[in-house]
Amino acid sequence: MFSIYGVTGQVFSGTLEEMNRVRALSRSRSARTVVQEGVELGAEAIASVAGRSNDDAVRAHRAMLPPEIDRGPLYLAEQIMQRRVTAVSDGDDVALAWRTLRDNHIHQAPVLDDNAQLVGIVSERDLLTAINIDSGQIVEALSRRVRDVMTTPVVAATAVTDIRRLAAVMVDHGVDGAPITNESGRLVGFVSRSDILRAVVTDPPLSLWR
């Protein structure tokens, strides 16, 4: 299951196929597609999926899983996700966000608002639009906040999302990672490209065919 979060909150929840259909619909409506705060999804598409219950989907997915999955091949985001996630606030200045990424040896971080709700993701590339770096140190920074340079809306997934579908979303959206949220939209983990690559080469192996 996937969700899309923006500065106005959750704007989509559903399967990968539903998300792709909504994206296609939003692209076809050029007059309503791009707004200041991200992508405005078609009202009909949102209405068709908004009523679906994440809880029901999670229970149905778990019921289909093979027994003792934790002892076998890797299938789900929850099996490879980072559970201790470094996040930044949308109100942080860009210099502070850069130092947070540098000090934690990461290249991107989820962005949370004052209510700890996911609103975007920020990367080194985003921050470099507002700061100048020399020898790993900030030599100049514009007066910008994280909310001014972050990528939003951001695609997030539930912990029971198939790893292969998560990888497909990263490729399709051109991102290097995906936040993992619970049914309340709270951040509970993060899966990066590196996490997936490690899963491919470690034991138990990633299940590529199922």
C-alpha cells in the first residue's frame, strides 16, 4: 500500500496500480495538475480511493503471506527498513538541515511538520540550491527553510509493502528512498536504495520471483 503526503496532509492512499492511474489522470488535466504546493490530484480519482481502509488492506496482505516469513526470503519493507530514522523539520533552516545530513552520514531525510506529520523529503541536491559548500563546510547560505527546497508531495509506503513494488516506485519517481508510515500517517521507518541493494546480496536473499 502506498500513500502520497504533501503540505496539506495525505492526498492519496491505495495500491501501486491505483496510484499510477491517479498520476496518469492528474497529468492529463494540465489546468488542474500543478499547484504551488505540489500535484493536485483529480477529485474523482481521490474520491474513488479515499474510502479504502488501510487496516483492511494490511490484514488482507498479511493473510496471504507464507508462514514464518521472517525466517525465509525477504519480501516486505518492514524486513529491511531503517527503524531509527533521522528526520528534519520543515521549519529548519537549510544550513541546519545540511549539517544534520552530514553528521548522520545520510544523503536525504524525511521532512516533518510541527505535528510530526510527513510533508516531504529533502536531499543534498535540494539543499545545494540554497547553500555553497567548500571542503565540506558551509561558506554561504541563503535565507531559506527546508519547506522552501524540499520535494513535496512525497510517496510513502506501509510496512507490509512488497519490496519489489517499493523499488519500482523509486525508479518511476526518480527518488533514492521512501518513507514508511503507519495507518495514522506517522513515520515509522525509511527504505533507501542502499537498503534494497544490501538485501539483494545478503542472507536470507531477497525474493525476486513470487
